[in-house]
Amino acid sequence: MTTVSALHTSALTSLTLLARGKVRDNYAVGTDRILMVASDRISAFDVIMGEPIPGKGVLLTQMALYWFDKLGPKGLNLCPTHLTGDAPESVVSAAEVAQVKGRSMLVKRLKPLPVEAVVRGYLAGSGWKEYQEGQAVCGVKLPAGLKNASKLPEPIYTPAAKAAVGEHDENITFEKTVEMIGLDLATRIKDISIAIYKVASAIAAEKGIIIADTKFEFGLDADGTLVLMDEVLTPDSSRYWPAESYVEGVNPPSYDKQFLRDWLESNLVNGKPWDKTPPAPRLPREVVEKTAAKYEEALQRLTR
């Protein structure tokens, strides 16, 4: 593994804590920057597990930086990113460097937009369930006869409204996003998200990885510029499938949290299936280790 130590929750005292998400702890750096620390926490079904996945935060950060470098101003320049280029270690005390090294990004402080920009290239997860009910996903009509894991004729944009920690994001229509943020911004987010997905999918395909779907988050800077923020194209925000195992009609083994989700759905708590509310079942060592190995394999395969 990239690191053997686990960080469930950061505890920086040199900076002011702004918020703790499912994975990231955000600290204020002055009034214009944020230190994002990727912990080793893992969530499933919007519930944070009690056991961390050692090295996960480092792997997520390395993968996000890989994609920001490919897609941002230094690479294909598809969209401005929230990275400042400054070293995270430079804004904490010497005693706190170990908590941030390798797992943090020092980013611009933006006005986050309340829309999760979801792009799907394949039918899976909640999209497959929606399709079975009405042959559409988030209001986007699809051809008849598609199966679980079918590749879509073209990637589709199926946004979601952001939910508070512990609550489920709500799938919404594009028209709803227009109501929320206006036609111009909603259209730009949709177009940029699809463009990024297509480019990233082609890059991943060369490494034998299928990106079935993903979600992006955007914010506005002080000048009103649309900026790609948070994490990007990690196994926490995307469905990664090994191309050699892909078979239409069944869920391929994935490099993301699906292994954990499958275990949780098959595990009994006091003789009953877990109801997907806190507290989460305790994760056995084998589940923690296998989940960690999935994240490691995804990064190694992508960056080799």
C-alpha cells in the first residue's frame, strides 16, 4: 500500500475547521483558500463506516491530482480547477505535517453550486433501476432493450441535487437545474461535464479501465468563473470497471466501493439485513484489506 497508517479523522489545531464531509475535512486558510484533507474514512449508502481504509485518502488525492493535471490548465485545459499550486504542508504547523502530507490539496475558496453533475456512459446502479421502471434516467429517454451494464449510445447527463452528510442525493432533471442556477450556468455545467467524461473515458480505456459513470462538482470564483472542484474521477465519485471483465447484463467487478456495498447488503446484523442507517456494521479485517487493494489497483493501473 502507499501508506500503512490510517487517518480516520484529522485534528489540525493551527487552522479553523470549516466542515467534515463523508471523506474530507476542510480547513480555512485565510479567507481565500481551503485545505482539503482526504481522510481514510469510507461511506456506503451515505453512511460513514467506523473503520478506516488505510491509505485510501492518499490514493484518492493522487488520483484526483492525476486527473486535474490531465484535464486542467496544465493539460487539455477543459476547465479551470480549484488547485492553487501551493504545498499543503506550507500552511500547517510542523507537528501536523504528517496528517496532511500526500493526502491534501490546497485549493481556492469558491462558491459551490448545489448541483452534482452526473454523467453516465453505461446503465448501472440507480440508473438501471430507473430505466427498468420507465425507460428513462432523470427524465432522459433511452432506447428499449437495454440491459444492466449496457453501454449507452451516447453519454447522458443526469444531475443530482446535493444532500447534507448522511442524506441521499436526489436525482433531478436538467430542467430542475435550470430552475436552481439559471439556463446559462446549467448548460455550461452539462456541456463541460460530458466533454470531460468523454476525454477521461478515452484515457482510461487505454489502460483497460471502463468509467461507467462519474460525478463532478463545480463552484464559482470571485469573478464568476466556473471552476471544477472537490475530487474528480476517483473511485469514490466514479464507477470503475476492468475492461477485461466487462459482460453486458451483469454487474462487472469494480474498482470502487462496490465490493464494500455488496458485503454490507449480504451481511446480517442481529439476524437481519442492515437497514442502511447508522450505525454501520463493523467491517472485518478482510473487507478492509480487500477494499484497500481495490483502490490501490485502480491507481496503479491508471498511472502505470
